[in-house]
Amino acid sequence: MSLASTPCCGSVLVVDDERVFAVGLARLLSTQFPDWTFDVRCSGEEALSALVHGEYSVLITDLRMPGLSGQTLMQEALVQDPALTVIMLTAFGSVETAVAALKQGAYDFLTKPIDQEHLFRVVGKAMERGVLLRENGRLRQKAADGDLGPMLIGKSPAMQRLRKSIAAVAASDYTVLIRGESGTGKELVARAVQSLSQRADGPFILVNCPAIPDALLESELFGHVKGAFTGADRNRKGLFMAADKGTILLDEIGDIPASVQSKLLRVIQEGEVRPVGTNEAQRVNVRMVASTNRNLEAKIADGSFREDLYFRLNVLTINVPPLRERIEDIPHIASHFLFRVCNELGVPEKEFSNEALSYLSCRPWPGNVRELLNLVRRVAVFCPGERIEGAFIHRMEHGTDTEPECGAGFSPYKDAKQVAVDEFTRSYVHRLLEHTHGNISEAARLSGVERFTLQKILKRMHIDTADYRRG
């Protein structure tokens, strides 16, 4: 749920050959939508020039003007910017004129004299539409480019679904609940949502809830006034106010105390905070994103988490997949991390051998992406050469400096064979399920493997056929 009471900021161009009317209309609208910018032009030609040099979400134009008419202005403006939302004004309203304007691309049509409440309602909806159209275009482009943050990499079906979820969620301003195991990158997902949203230029405030003592959490979130408690020697702005017009991430929301849960509910419902020590509420325009690795439904059942807060937070949900559900991404992720870590260390670039990447792909990774990153850091520091072999990783993980039985750079035959078999099996099954779109019966028929045996292979390798189904 958005904490904003009006559409997010943008620009509106008001065009009318009667300058006094245009200025008055812009001033009236600015009182209702103070976060928006209103520019005034008094001819179609001036308006067209402004549209070329500036970016506007909404155009409000008189229909009948000397020179370039409002109708022609609208047609040329929409060719230039199809995401523009146009409202027509005229003192000569008629059904025919209204229908013609709407057919040619106008969003709505108002007649003079204008009813104030109707004006606010139509312009407010036009603003929402204009912002949404512009954001959707930007999101589609970024999603197509894969520009969702340097850490959200991979081409597995699970990652493709995650990218689509991020893009869809970013297009709205509702409250978001991000769920996933520890180390899967929930914070990175939250930052990706922020960077793709209409709040991208606003602040992003991360609150590590478990790291703040319960006695201080309320003050940290909502602020306090001087004298509210011992040591409060001055007024302090809370983190919600610091995040105004931006996004706040409440990391590990399942660990906050009940006393703070009730106050969070008020922030979501009313869009306002009350600093500790005062009853005076302060308005705040913040998008709230919460993350957790806990089973909130179980915490609701045992009474440690409010059900009403859960429903307020769980408007939109993003489930971040664990690394074991996207094994095929591991070589790409590990190589990306290694390149980055070498740059951080200021050492020559290193690379993993194919055997090393196969070895990494067969590990369970209970700590997910964070565990993989930490391993890559250790490897980059301790590996003396520029090529990292699977044997070196194996020795380092098991805390021994002894050479493997088959000599430097080689794993024991049995281990190496198992790695190669697992790599072939995973690649084969992946291509098989892609071809059959997750139809396990068809996959068993084509491969000549019994359905029961194929199911055992999928279970052992943590492969979900749902990732390959159409739609």
C-alpha cells in the first residue's frame, strides 16, 4: 500500500491562449498537487517547443486556440511522446467534439467553466496514468537490458521469473514483502525495486531490525523529541522521515517486537509517524519494503507477529530463489564474483577452470549466494596462480595443504568422474525439460528413462519442472 496521498511528482503543461486563465488553472492545481511542477504556455507553437525540450507526464490544453489548435497540438505531441496523457478543455463542449478528441488520443475532456472537484479528480487520474505509462516503458527497457543490478545475474528460469517479478512490483507503489532464505540477496532485490521505480531518485534507507536493541528501535524508526527519555538531549529525525519520498527496507521484519509492530501498522494505514515523546503526527511519503527469512505464518500462529500487520505488508510478494534452485547460474555468478574480487584486491585477473566450475555447481550451498561470494573471496586471496582448479578449492575447503592423490591440479579419479557425470546429467536434463516444457512424461519417453528414475534424478539435483512450463 502506498503511503503517498497523491500521485508521485512529475510535470504538467497547461496550454491556453487566455494567459490569466492558464496561470490561474496552474496555480489552482498546484495547491492540490504540491509535489508536481506546472508550466504554462499561451499558444500551441510554444507548447510544442516546450514538449520537445522538456519531459511532461500530462498535457492540459484548450481545444480552440489561434494558430496551432489544441487538437493539432495533441496529435503532434502524441507522435513525439506516446506516453503523454492529454486532457482537452473547451468552452464549446459537445458530445461530438468530446468523442472526436477521445478517438484521436485524448485521455479526457472538460468543459468551461470547470467544476473544481471534477477537475481535481480527472487530473489526478491523468497523473497516475502518465506516471505509470512512463515507468512501464522504462521498466520494459531495463528488464530487456537485464539492468536489475550487478548481483542479480543468471539466466535460469528461476532468475527470469525473479526479474519479471521485480519489474512488475517496481511499476507500482504498494508495500512489498520479500521472502527468501538467508544469503539469497533480498536486500539486492529491494534495491533493484527502488532503482526501477518512480522513487529511484529518492533515498533508500536500510534498517537491520535485529541489529537494533528493542528499546531503541522505536526511536530509530520514528524519531524522538528532546526529553523523551534519558539521554534524549535534542530532537532527532527518525529513519522513516529520512526516507521521505523514497524507500525504506525493514530487513528481517519478523524479528521486531510487538510494541513496534502496532506502530508500523499505523504508518502504513495513515501515512504518518509519531516521534517518541509527542502525540503530534508527521506526514511521511515512503514506500515500505520488508524482508524476512522467517515463517511469518508460524509466528502469527504462536502470537509473536500481528496478523493485521502481515496482511498490510503482504500486498505484493517477491520470493527470492535459493541457489540450489538455479544451479545452472553458478558458473556465471562465480566468474562474476571472481572478476569483481580481483579488482577489489588489485591483483591480476584470475579464472576458474571448467573442473572448478563443475565442482562449485555440485555443492549444496546452504548459505546461498553469500556463501558462494565468501568462498570466492578466500580463493582469490589464497590461490597463488591465475587459474583456479577444483582440487585447490577442495583442499582449501577441507583445511589441508596436502596435494591430491593424483598430483597437483587434479582431483581423485572417482571425484572427478562424479563431477563430470553430474555436470552432463544436469545439462542433459535441463535441455530435455526445456524441449518438453516441463512435461515429465514426455521427457521420460524421449530420454528412454523410466519416469520414476527421472523423478529421482530431478529430486537429487533440486530441479523443479515448474520452472520449465509455459506461462
